[in-house]
Amino acid sequence: MASSSTLPLCANKTPSSSFTNTNTNSSFFAKPSQLFLHGKRNQNFKFSRNANSGEHDKNLDAVDRRNVLLGLGGLYGAANLAPLATAAPIPPPDLKSCSKAHINDKEEVSYSCCPPIPSDMDSVPYYKFPSMPKLRIRPAAHAADEEYIAKYQLATSRMRELDKDPFDPLGFKQQANIHCAYCNGAYKIGGKELQVHFSWLFFPFHRWYLYFYERILGSLINDPTFGLPYWNWDHPKGMRIPPMFDREGSSLYDARRNQSHRNGTIIDLGFFGTEVQTTQLQQMTNNLTIMYRQMITNAPCPLLFFGQPYPLGTDPSPGMGTIENIPHTPAHIWVGSRPDENNVKHGEDMGNFYSAGLDPLFYSHHANVDRMWSEWKALGGKRRDLTHKDWLNSEFFFYDENRNPFRVKVRDCLDSKKMGFDYAPMPTPWRNFKPIRKSNAGKVNLSSVPPASKVFPLSKLDRAISFSIDRPSSSRTQQEKNEQEEMLTFNNIKYDDSKYIRFDVFLNVDKTVNADELDKAEYAGSYTSLPHVHGDNVSHVTSVTFQLAITELLEDIGLEDEDTIAVTVVPKTGGEEISIEGVEIKLVDC
């Protein structure tokens, strides 16, 4: 029989330590400010320790670490952007049905990622924000001073100490397990695996996750104003692992990182396992170009930014948004260990969903991902939050800093200031980094490239290909452009989803384009997929649709009035695994 302990629903002045068999030293609990307190309630919850979780602590560091960032496949901008017919929102998972998470279709995570379970999930209340006298400000990690770094190191050390009781929901490993459970198939919803990546749940889930993680850290150092640092990889000064995370022996350091990417190495925001041989300046330039394309050019519409609809009853992973695709995914891969390092078989900790939260840099990385949500909305136009009720009413489950269980809704996390936090301002140079340098002075010679009908269907993308394609309409008015986005659409892309996949797309160039220099007006975007599985799906062959918004791009390279344009696709990784049924250009309501 699973053991249980009382988990009080009422908030005490000090975090509860009423766990059975606990080894937690109460000296690691700092008395939280009265600001952290909720109104008293007279209910108590009991939580059960999952029967599989007894081996959790001793097995955590002996895991056979296999696949890289499992589940990171899918597509972005893949479906019709028309309003979604109502279904039902995703409810919070039934924790009693939580089971072993899986690394791939044959291998399970060797320990339980499941949290302590309230005895009555139906009575778990919805979270209400406590009053805050001032906002928690999240600083840019590279600009943090030594006083802040010392506080952050202390808070993380105290969170790690809570792992003495492996069932403490505030412990560092239990916090990491939240990501494992939600992302590696431990939960089922409506008979299907629950997955918070590759859909419109990506941004709100991670915002709530960081919110509670941040409050736990603040409570452990008795500082309700403590804010997580964000890894400012969208600014040249932040395009390195922040120094505070690269100090060996610190509670913020993780040895399971790519050792060649330490000591001030410039990050490649398009990284996919292969080092680009270029200068630091060109790498920074590529990064800023990627940010402009993913935040502005390719994300004029909400579903392109957030990801595709994921209402109750649909299959997981319907399609990821622009930022989740790039740079979120490449940053995970860039940080994670290489297979030949530290006796690790594949990129961990950051390089794998189930282990990503074991690296403190994960939370700083996702703080900047979350910051992009606010920055994107500030760009204006049609860049605003989704309004569909199936998104707004989707729910998650978390424990707060007092070990109280709560339900949360997407609709309550749309405004970071109402949640009590904001980001310290930093310049966003990518806003003004529209590529203006062109590979060609004029229009490419269309007679030198075959029409799409002669190229597709394509059995494998084992080399760069160029083709011409007709547009549905040319010389559109500004009003027409505002109403409909022009989408370059790759239909029925098939590949082995146990492999790395990346290809880049350019307009108005031929196969001789230098694909390592992305700061060209002709660069349209990239498609990526990492080794992953989809729950009970035993087949590794996946089929996706990939769309790129090209309205702005056609303006920039002077092709607005052309009826036919040239497209070049350059495989970067895994092209021999890719087949493409066809390509077309569509006009889609934004």
C-alpha cells in the first residue's frame, strides 16, 4: 500500500513539514513574509506516494540517458488558421493515474516523475494570486551583480537540500519531475498522452511552472521579491551561458552540459548538432536574423506564434509555434551534453525533456522564452493572445511554496504583471534586424529551375533543391495583406522521427546559396525535428505540414508583383530521411 502524509491546504506562516519519514532539515526553510499567505482554510489534503517512486532518489543519477529532447518533433504553423470549432479545454491531469514516463517507445524513465497526490483532486482549489506590494523583477542573467548571484545560489542550494525527502514537492528533483511528467507521457487525458509541447499549451504551461518555481526559491531565502534571471540569448551580450551558471561547484552548475560550449562560447540559436564554421560576429548576426524571422516575419498571427490548437480529445503534438521551434529547441540541444562526454549517451540534462529541469539553466532559458511572449505582443498588429475558450480554460496542477495543491487556468496567466512579476528591460536589437543584404541583385532566372510539379513528390531531400512555384495572387493591396497572410506550404512531409531533422528555406536564390549566412533577405525560415516518440505510437514515421509566412519577405526582396517565384530548400541534418509530397502557396486568414 502506498504510504501517505497529510498535506495541509491552509497556508501556515512557515512551509509545512508534516511529511512522514521526512529527513528535511527545517533550518532550510526560511520564514516566508506575510505576503505569501492565503486566507485560512480548514481542509487538509492527504497525498500518496506513488508505488513506483520508492526507487526515485537512488536511481535518479544512475539513469541510462538515451534520447535527446524527446518529443520535440511536430510542426509549426501547420494547420488552417481559421477559427477552431469548439471541443473542450484540456483539464488538469488525474494524478492518481500518473504512471511511468517513457524515454522512447521501448524504454521507461527508471524512476517515477509523478508528484505527491492529493487524496481528493476534485476539492483542490483554483489558485488566487496573493497581494504583492511590488513586482518581482526578473533580471538579465549576464547583467546580475554578485549580491543577486549569491542569493540565487543560496536559494537553489536550499531547494537541493529538500531532496533529502524525495517526496517533498518543493525539492529540486521534484520540481524537475514536473517537466518530466507533463512532457514524457506520465499523464493521460481522455485516453491519450498529455503533452504540453508542440501546441498552444507551450507558453502558458511553462509560465505557470516558472511562477511557482520562482516563489519557492523566494520563500527559501525569505525574499518574496526574488525574481528568476532570464538568459538573454536574444541580445549579443547574452549570447553565452551566463557566467553565474558556469562556475564549477556552484549550486547553479550542471556537469551534464556540452563542455565545448562553456567559457564564453557564442550560442547558435539554430544549433542542430553540427557546429557552424564561422566567425563570432557572423554567428551573432545569424542569431539576430533568426530572432527577427521567428518573432516578426513568421509570426504575424497568434496561432503561428503560440502553436496549433490542442483541445480535449485531439492527438498530442498538433504543431509548435515559431519560438518553440527556434530558438527554444536549438538552445536545449546546444546546452545538452554531447554523447561522448561524461559517460552520457545523449545530450542531457538540458537536451532531454525528462531531465531538462535538473539543470538550473533550464529555468533561466525558459524565463527568456516567456519574455518573448510579452515582447511579441508589444510588436502590435494582430500579435495578441488567443481568445478561444478551449485555450483560456485549459488547466494545470501545481504545488505552491507552502506545499498547497492548486489548479490553475491559462486565462489567469496572460498578464505577467497581474501575476506579480515583470522583466528588467534590455534592448531588443533583433526588432530592427530585418535582413536587407541580398544574394541576388534581381529576380532569379526561373528558366534555370524546374517547376514544383517536376520536383514533387520528392522521395528524399539528400541535397539542396530549387524549384519555381506559382502564387495564388500577386500585387495585393495592403488591406488584402492585412486580411490574409501568404503561406508557403510544404504538404505531407514524412521522415523517421527518431532522427535529427533540419532544413532551411530561401526565396529567389538557387542551390549555390551560402546557407551558413542567414542574414540574407531571402532566408525564409527553417523546419526542425528532434528524436522523439508519441506515446503509444510504435511507428517512427511521422507526417507533417509546414508553413512559412512570406508576405513581408516578398515585399523585402521585391517580388510582390511576380506571379511565379523561385524557392530553394537546403537540408542541414537528416535530409536523406525526408520525403515531401508537394509544395503550394496559400492565402490564409490571420
